[in-house]
Amino acid sequence: MKHLKSIVVAAAMLLATAVSSAQDAPKREFRGAWMHIIGQGQYARMTPGETQDYLRDQLSKLDRAGVNAVIWQIRPQADAAYSSNLEPWSRWLTGEAGKAPTPLWDPLQFMIDECHNRGMELHAWINPYRVTSGDKDKPAPGHIYYKHPEWFLRYADGKIYFDPALPESRDFINRVVRDIITRYDVDAIHMDDYFYPYPVKGVEFPDTASYARYGAGWGDKGDWRRHNVDMLIEQLHATIHSVKPWVRLGISPFGIWRNKRSDSNGSETNGLECYDALYADCPKWTALGWIDYMTPQLYWELEHKAASDLVLSYWWNDHANGRHMYYGQAVRNVMDHRDIPDTLNPTQLNHKIELMRSLPNVHGVTWWPAYSVTENYKGVLDSLSNNQMRTRALCPAVTWLDDVAPEAVQNLRVDRERGENILKWDAVTSTDPMQQAVRFVVYQFPERAAINLDDASAIMCVTNATTFTLPKQAPQRKKVKPQGHTYVVTALDRCNNESAPCKAVSVPF
């Protein structure tokens, strides 16, 4: 507790010097949101057309909140919210396991198109091992479970899981991921905190037979289980980067790796440990370069006695291991708790964002769930769009995958069409997929002002198109000399490297 108080004081002093202004928001910042389908009944009640309208509305609201990456759940329990020959359609999408949407459509392709059209990334979120959600849930007809029941185990929570010890389990999950990235233009594969299942008190996971078969030389079953998960992560990393080397692999672990009482390298916390309970040695994966980003689930308030968000924020910052670190925040927890120390701020939103931005190895935030943002829970959408994330941000560049910028766009021009000014440009094509321009950044500056690409407030939009309709300027007072604007456009490649700016064009008032 004494240690926590010292961190609270230090954080308060740090934040006292920070300016809580969108003008100072970084130009590069990951701003993600998790959109889950498991447990969401609205999709099964909607027609495909209604679902598409609903998803467009959700994405438009997330865009307004500053979100630049959507983590869309496509495989909650060894099923598919996309067209797959390996696994059945998800019941969370259609209401019945194995039932395809009618009329047929592909939600993953739809979300890729809609996100990319808005300049957002789409991270395909899968759960690796879980097959069912409870005692009464059954795999759909035709599921791999019926062909190879020996690959699966049922735990005391009533759920069926792939046995993580089996090479066949890892190979099948790897096939699923290979299929996804081969057929879909996703920006990343994302996995959450469900590795070995959350433990049922007093009941061990039933892998005794697998341990007898594969555990030779492992004196500690926990080390053996962690090795099983390690092998899956290493295999997925190798597959992803052999098929599409720009596609990232990201993990969102439970927020506590280990408590200090268990390990001197652990955090000053007192809660469930993902290392010992879920057998996920997450920092190892970044240290060995197997994953490209980590999104620890820091779902507690800043001053939580057992798992302080402050304590954990500093701990994860110190264990980024040279990879991107994006903090997962639970919207309701953030908005339900007053700031600390005593202030007039009724929520911890601004404090957590400023804390995140003050830490040198943290590159952004991911909101859980997206639906709490879009419903504007306690004003979170209004606050983000008007304050903390009012300016747009580009996702951080993944320079260990590629650090070469694409060619600058050419022939920037303004055409007058149907009473509107249309900004147009030509992208330079490349046969190297790592150097292809896939998104473009439109900057606006006051006429005759210096062009400063580090100024996030100058970003008008991020788009995958090569045109942009300029907004109509509001009438100016007669006594004020009319002022036009200068525009430049840059290109972003698949790893978010940014090109040099093109030759600017000016549009008078």
C-alpha cells in the first residue's frame, strides 16, 4: 500500500505538468476498440441488411471517437463469422451454429472494406482453444470435433477446448489462421486472454494423459503447459510472416503477469496471474519477437488495492521489450470512478490517457468494449471526440517488419465538380507489397503557413481512396481578409511508414 501511494503521488506530479489538450495529442497513436460477437444477441435478430447498417453506424461513431483500428471478433469458439471451409458459421452471428446468413454475405470482408474505407485498420480477433461456451452448448454439425474427438477436452467449467498439448491442435489452429490471412486483407491477427481456461477452484485441467505422452523431461507441469502455448505462438508467428510479412500478431493478455510475491520480476499486485493460471508467459513472446504488439487488459481503477492500474501501467511499460504496447481499458470502469487524487474530474478518463501518453514504451489504447464507446456511456464518446482524441492519429509504424517508406504521391490537384472542390492525386504503384501505398493522409494548413507534418491537428482525413472532397469553407467577415488553405498528401504502406509529402496545392477562399 505504501508503494501504491508513492506511485499515486508521482503520477499526480507528472500529470500536473501535462497539458490535457488535443493539440498536444500525438500524431502516432494506436486507438483500438474491441467489437465482440460472443454474447451479443442483436446480430441474430437482424437481417443481413440491418446488420450492415448497424455496423456502419458503429464504425462511424468509433471514427468520431478517434478510433483508428477495430478488433473484430471472427472466431469466438472454433467457429467463423466469415466464409470458411474449415469451421462452421458462428451461432453468435445467425442464432444457430452452422447456419449461414440468408441472404449470404461475408461479415469479415464487409468489415475490412468498411474499416479500410475509413482509413482504419481491421484486426481479426480469434480465440485459439475454446470450442463451446457451456454445458448446453454443442459444436455445430460437421465441426472438426466430431471427426477428431481425441483432440478435445471438457473442463469443469462445462466447456470443450482444443487440447493445447497436441500437435494436431496447434496445426489445425495454424491452418485456420493461414486460411484467414491468405484470403482476407486483414492488418493483424489478434488473440485475447483465453489460453488454458480460467481455473475452476480445486479442479485441474484434465490433461493427465497428454502430459504422460508429451511431458517427458518436464518436471513441472506448469512449465510444460507454458511450453505448449509458446509453441502455438511461435508457429503462428512463423506462418503469418511467411505468408504475408506485413500482417501483425497481437495478444491481449490478462493484466497481471505475476505478482511480486511469486516472482521478484512481477508487479506489486495481488491477483490471478496469467503465467500460473492461464500458462501464458506473455513478456517472453515480445522478448523473442514472436508477437508484434501486446494489449494487456488493465481493467481496474487507478487505485485498486489488489490490481492498481497505476502500478500495472508502469510495470507493463517496463516490459514492452521493444514491441508495441497498447493498454486495454474497460470503458465502464474508466467512467465509473472519480479521478485521483481528489479532483473535480468525475471520471478517470483523462488521467489514464495522459498517463499512457507519458510512458515512453506505450503506444496507444484499446477500448473494451466498442459498444460502450458507441453508446456514449457517461459521455465517453463526447469526451474523446471533443477533447482527448479530437485530432486524428496514425497507427504507429511497425518498423521491425519494414522501415522503408513508400513513394510520395504525385500530381496533387483540385478539380471543381458540381460546385465542390475535389482533391485528387496519383499513387505510385509498386510490385513490392511491403512498399504499396494502401492509405493516404490529407493535411490542411492555413495558406502561406509552414507545412508541419508533425502537427496532428493538420490531419483532415486518412483514406484508402485517391480523392477527397474538401469541406466548404464558412463565410468570413467582410473586414477580414479571406484566407485559403494549402494541402499536401502523404502515402502510408502496410506497416504504416509514411512517405514524404507531395508538392502542395493551395485553394483560395
